[in-house]
Amino acid sequence: MKAYKDLSKEELRALQTKLQEEYETLKESDIKLDMSRGKPAADQLDLSVGMLDVLNSKSVFKGEDKVDLRNYGAFDGIKEAKQLFAELMECPVDHVMVFGNSSLSIMYDLISRAMVHGIGGNTPWCRQEKVKFLCPVPGYDRHFAITDSFGIEMINIPMDENGPDMDLVEKYVNNDSAVKGIWNVPKYTNPAGVVYSDEVVRRFANLKPAAPDFRIYWDNAYAFHHVYVDNKVEMLNIVTECEKAGNPDMYYQVCSTSKVTFPGAGVAALITSPTNLAEVKKTVSLQTIGFDKINQMRHVMYFKNAAGVHAHMEKHAALLKPKFEAVLNCLEEELGGLEIGSWIRPLGGYFIAFDTLEGCAKRVVELCKEAGVVMTPAGSTYPYMKDPADTSIRIAPTLPTPEELKQACAVFVHCVKLASIEKYLGSVEK
């Protein structure tokens, strides 16, 4: 098949008629599939059910710090949980604070705290004339929703295969005191699956912010979520690099076990400097007397150490690899050479990023929905839900069964073809 751009108007119309007839048949198939969020499938959740057996009514509910897991106390996390996260994230134990189940809650509270109380003794953001945030795009919709909810101005930062455009990041951060932070998913980015290069991480660590209360928000959600266990991608540690650069307080790193064990019943942690942690604890101590220490201990007893987590994640990878490859192979077989879309083959994470022809993403998502496949709304990967080029679509392949995924992929590529033909015919007829 020739590239669509090389087809004549008559060829495009004939192909459109054929595809439209097939599309009507798809709509009559009563497909009902949801690929809008990156949720683990049931077989992934089954991997962790043994964790529910490690504690029972006959267990000794005390750990190394002698705190009764059933009672108040150790509001910053039990010793064993802090040690596990320190090993996983390769940082000192005194840089770790263990929370409840949600890293998103940690991030929301970090922004809320900065708005109301300020950072490092500086004026609270709510009393400053202007607050801006840098947003690498395409990126994580929930990050953007947090800053938008506080009325913070968001600035798009384009990304390539190495990470954000650091020339632009440095220009904003080093010269504009209103720039207070930058969102990041540094490893297997959401949605493109990019891993920040060593140069990018070092340039982050060596930023010279105009704002004394600037922080890097390092959401390391997929730190060990490899899809290919024989090709695990490693990256530099932001903790180590910031300390080397003389900027030990410039970052907040968060992570969780939400897609390791049970979403909604995992454990989340904040990794940052002892100075930053002391400030965070002042307000957290007003919010809670302690998080779920029984769940923290349950995770520790089940995994024992970082090696246990990594071995567990290899089981996840074995389930995810066929799903990722099914989608990627479908894209290549059905769209390869047509020049109507582009995508990256990620080595980890939870998503596949797809770029349509300019101005087609919303139409593709609309067509998919009409055919029974719900995708993440087009524009979600950009602040304010506004993708300037209307090209970005996030594919979430993890939740559907293999048979459902096959159906969903068939619908998706069909809709890409239809929307692309509409685009070209519109251009030709104008």
C-alpha cells in the first residue's frame, strides 16, 4: 500500500468508502472496551495475592523499632519499609518517608503545602504575584490537573528521545523567579516510554534556579517497571546527582508499589533531602498520626528486599510483554509505510504513545468511542487538555485480555485510517 499522501483524490475516496463500510460492521459488533487508563489486569493482581497471607491473627505485630503496627506511632514509616524503599531507590534511609497508598496524594500535598506554607522559609506561593510550572509534553494528565487546580500557569516543554528540551528548561528555570517547579516522569515516561539520558539528569541536577523555592518534581512511578527483562534500562540517580551538584534540596522524588502489588492498597514513599523531609513532616504530623503500618510490614515481609521486588516485576513483565508487542505489531502491520502515524517502541512503563497526522487525534478518539473502544481523551497528555497540534494519543494496553486487545487494536488502526483519509480529502478539496 502506498503512503496516503501519495494517493490521488479518487483513490482516497474509494478507500474511504471501503473503510467506512468496514467501520459500520465494527460498530455493529457490540464491542465495549475501555483503554482509557493504565490499570493492571486481573492476572497481574493475582501475582500479589500471597501477600495477604504473610500477616494473620497469630502474627507478632512489632518490627525492629518496637512500634506496635496496630497502634499509633512511626508516622513517617516503619524502619523496615524505609529500608526497603532506600534500597529500591538507591538512596540513604534518612532521605525516605513512607506514606499511605498514593504517590499522587504526596504530590498534591507538596503543591498544596507550597501554596499555603511556602518552601524553605520562602513566601507561600498563594501570596506571590505569579507562579509557573514547566510541563514536559506529552505528559501525565494528573500532574497537570494538580497544578491547574491551584491556578498555576503551566508551560509546555517539548520532549525528544532523551527527555525534555533542557535548553528551554534552563532558560525558564535559571531566569524566571516565577518558575517554581517542573513535573517529570523520568523513566519510561507517561505516555511515550522515554528514559531520561545521563546528560538530561545531570543538567537537571545542575540547574541554577532564579527562584529559591524551585523544586524538581520527580515522579519515578515506573522505576522498575521493565517490559523486557533482558533489556532493562538504567538511568542516573537524581538524589546522587543533585548532591554532587551542590543542590541537595532541589528535588522531591516519589514512588509507590501501586502497580507492583495492588493499586489502592500499595505503599508510597517520598525521597528527598533530610532538610526537605523535616519541613514536610511539620504539616504531615498535623494530617495524620500514622499511615497503615500493617500494610507497610506486609509488603516488607512479602518482598524482603529490593531483589524480591525486582524478581516480582519480572513476573509482571512476562504478562505485559505479549500485550505491548501485540499492539506494536498491529501498528506496524496495519499502519507501517502509510505515513499517517508514528509511535515509539517503549522498553518499559505502562503506555504506548501514538501521534496522528496533525489535527486528527480528537477525530480518532471520537471514531473509536463510536465503535465501542474508549480511549484517553485526546489532549489529555497536555496541560489544559490542549494539544496544540491535536496529534497525541495515549494507548493503555495493560487491562484488556489478549482477545480484547486484538479487537481494540483492530478498531484503533481502522479509525486512524479513516481520520487520516478525511484529513487528506479535506486538504485536497480545499
